[in-house]
Amino acid sequence: MSHLILIWHRRDLRITDNIALAKAHEKTSKIVGIFCLDSNILNQDNIAAARITYMIGCLEELQQSYQKLGSQLLILQGKPEIAIPNLATQLQTKAVYWNKDIETYSQIRDKKVATALQQKDIETQSYWDRLLHSPGEVFTQSDKPYKVYTPFWRNWIQKTKLSPIKTPEKLQGLTEEELNKAKKAGIIPLPNVKELGYHWEYPLPLSPGEKAAQQRLEEFTSNAIYKYEQQRNFPAIEGTSRLSAALKFGAIGIRTVWQSSIEAYKNTNSEEARNSIQTWQKELAWAEFYQHAMYFFPELAEGAYREEFKEFPWQNNPEYFQAWCDGKTGYPIVDAAMRQLNLTGWMHNRCRMIVASFLTKDLIINWQWGEKYFMQKLFDGDLAANNGGWQWSASSGMDPKPLRIFNPASQAQKYDPDAEYIRLWLPELSSVDTEYLITGKIPPDELERCNYPQPIVDHKKQQQLFKQFYKQQKTGEKSTTENQQLTLDI
């Protein structure tokens, strides 16, 4: 008789290229998946309805995948440290396997679950699955974690990457008797989004599940990846992979993604195309850099990394913040991006930088307000990536560059020169001249005709004020003199 091993899925909602599943399959064919709807996570106030919708869709497909292999994915709800040991005991499970996560909460939770299982003489095994290089594999010469991306990348790219992990072709599931025991132990049918208290009525930017993620990867690496360098910053163009949610929830394996980029590189002799592929690979490395940073410096989740931002005199005007959230700042490129976020649960990366700079450098509002709002909306919202992006934009994080201040007008002129993106998300401005839209200088009569707000702040004045605050924080001087060496207005 085969011994039962449970696979506790969390951010690896797939059968393919899954290290914990493959390792368990080396020991037994009797493998059952479990997923716990963690009340500690679901009760937080930064959960996006779009993200829950994507997760539930991934779980539906994962249940079908287990069924096709001859097994089951069981659903629990509650506190994992109680629900999982209870189920494992009822089923006389030999071991519970899972893939690790870098977040502080996840590590604390996993220790609680492991301790409870081991007290019942149930073995636990955990693996690094969602990173090409786990924390500790990419260190400086002095054996410390990196705080700057570029040297991290140089080290990271030289290291050998694992190939995709073999997928089991057949599994053995629970018997009817065991399923009845599992029901007594608290397994439930997979709830829908509304039953969890969320509502999302719009199409998602990427359909949930392994199949959709694999299809998107194939489409991207057979076409857009070769032009990624030229197209990635233009929000009106489908120039990015949009795989962020699939990677966040593990609907696709990172080794599978990396392998596809390597194959695309081999399939072209064009230097321009190969540069584009490496630019995309650098984005994968950025994601890993942020994951490593969050693992080794968990205080990043609580506030600014750089000293000059720990007591920054943010103005935090609630009316300005609401206008920013609603896409009613009077700056077309900013408002278009926020409307895209609110309606789709996603925003183009260039636009994420623009709106984050605008919130922090123009409205002088604490970046943590924006960080939380993004997590309340993004279907790909991820703590490490979101925090890393916001601290980069706010200039409060691990970044040696000068203070960046994005000029909304110059950003629009450079990356949305025909105002296609602006018109798509601000249809009330569809008949306004392009020049007005990309400069933000819309005549008052046009604003009134379109029922569009005037700019709520003056960019030039606000950036000067922000620079003054920054200089005071950095040097302790009470001077209004602008230090040109500290800033980049882009």
C-alpha cells in the first residue's frame, strides 16, 4: 500500500514544473493536493477582488488537473496551522510537502504548520520553487545580500539555471472511505468569488490557470519578446508578457518561463532581438532582486529603507489622494492609468512609475498610501514587487540613483505620442487635440466641454517643493536652494 503525501499548494497553482510535487512523486504515487483559504490573509484590508477572482480560477483548473491525473485537490478554510495538521492526521498522512515563500507572514505560518505536523510524527519537506535562485545563492563577495540591482544582475545571470521539472503522468488519489474522513476533517467545495465576499465583473487581463499562462508565454516568446526593448514602455502597445499574475500565483513555473526565453534567444541571430530578450530577462531578475530584498530585509514591508524618508514631511492631502485614486487629477496620462487600474485590475509598468511618481513627488503623499491602493486593485499584486516598485518610484528604497521626478507631460509625449492610451481610458477626451492631451495643457473651454477637471496641482511648483523637503531631510539644512546633483526630472 502506498503512503500518502499531501502537497500544500500556495503560490504554485499548477501541476507542471513543480518541485514539491516532483519530489513527492519520487517517494510515492499516492499524492493529494490541498489548498487552505487562509483567514489571516483573506481578512486583510488590502485584498483585490480581481486577484481573488484570478486565484479561484487557477484553483478550479488545478482541481481538474489533479482529477485527470487520478487524484484530488482538497480545499480547506481557516487557519492553516490548525486545518492542515487536522486533515493530515485524519488521513494518516506520511508527509506534507510544500514550496517556500519569502514573505515574513508565510515563514511564520509555515513554521507553525511544520511544528504542529511534526508533533504528530508527520514529516514535512519544503523547497524553493518560485525563484531561479533562492535566497542565499546570490551574495556579494563579502557573503552578504545585495542592496543594489545591477551587481545582483551581473552575479545572477552568470549562475546556472535549473531546467523545468518533470511532471507526474499519473497519481493515486483518496478512496471513498478516505474522502469521507477528509470531509469530517473540514474539507469544503471550492467556493466562488462571491461566496468569499468579493465581486469582480470585468474580464481579467490574463485568464486564470496553467493553460492560459502557457499559451500567453508561447505567444509572447514567439513574437513580442523580439521587440520588447523598443515596445515595452509604450502603454498603447501590447509589448509586455502580462505574465505577472501567473508568476505571482505560480500558474506557470519560473524555470519554464526562463527556458522559453533561452529558446527564443537561440531562435534569432539578430543582435537587436537578442538585446530585447535580455532586457526581458533583466525584468525577471528585477523580480527576484525584490524577492531577495524582502526576504533579507523584511523591514521594507513596514516603511522606507533610506533614512531621509523615514520621517519625511508628507502632506497627505486626502482630497488629492481621492482624485488620484479616481483618475481625476487633471493630468491625462495619470488619469488614464488610474482608470485602467480601476477597470481592469492591471496597469502598464511604465504607467505604474508615472502615477507613483505623481503621487509622491507632485501630490507629496506617502508612497505607502499608493502601495496599499495598488494591492487593493491589482490582480497581480505581490508584496515584494509592489513594495519594490513603490520605493523605487518614491526614491525611498535600495537605489543609488539621483532623485527621480517623472514629468507627466514629457512622459506622455515620449511614450504615448499619439495619445492612443489616453483616449482609450479617457473617452471623454477622445475629440481633444493630441497636443493638448500629451502636454496636459487643455484649454479651459475644452475642459468644460468634456467635463474634465483642471490640474489639481502645478507640476513645476510641486517638484520644487518636494526637492526642498528632500534637501532638508537629507542635509538638515533649512534652505530652498535646489541641489541639481540630487535630481532627475524625466
